[in-house]
Amino acid sequence: GVTDYLEGTGVKLASDVKEADFVLNSGTNTIRTSSRTEHVDCESTGDLEPYRDLFQHAIARGLPMLCANPDFRSPAKPGAKETFQPGHVARLYEELGGVVTYYGKPC
């Protein structure tokens, strides 16, 4: 999870967007702060609506997004369908007026 990802970096999850310094985008199934975890179904459906309110508040504060996996879609595995990835979520942030820095290997 994201807490493992941040281990040893000195970065901690904020309790909400009002206390955040940036938005970390490393997955598509969970919206997480230090005080809450919301499971969403963006990976299989591509539904971005659960992110919209959070992103609008973050953008109003001028928070940048760091996208740790800029893939938009992942190719289908045998017997499965393709899935939506963090780049898909980051695109919404940009469309709403936010600034995104991409790290990693886009497809």
C-alpha cells in the first residue's frame, strides 16, 4: 500500500487536503488520507467522479500532483480486460486545472 511506498521517505499522509503539501497518485482503487480510506472502482470502470471534489479542493489550494505510475491503461491479462491506471486519474487533475508531474514509464 501507499504507507509502504512512503516508508523511509519522511513523507506522511495528511489528514485531509487542507493539510496536504501535494497529491500523490500511485493507484486507482483507493483514496486515502491519514484519517480515512475510501475504496473506489476506477481501475475496472474508469469512473473518476469519486476524485472530483477532492481534486477541486486540492487545485484551489494550488497543490501539485505527483503521478508515480503514468500509465493510462494496462493491457488485459489472459482472461481479463484492460484496466485504468494512475495516468487516467492524473489526466482529470490536469483537465480541472491542476499541475501534474509524471514519474515512471508511460505505456
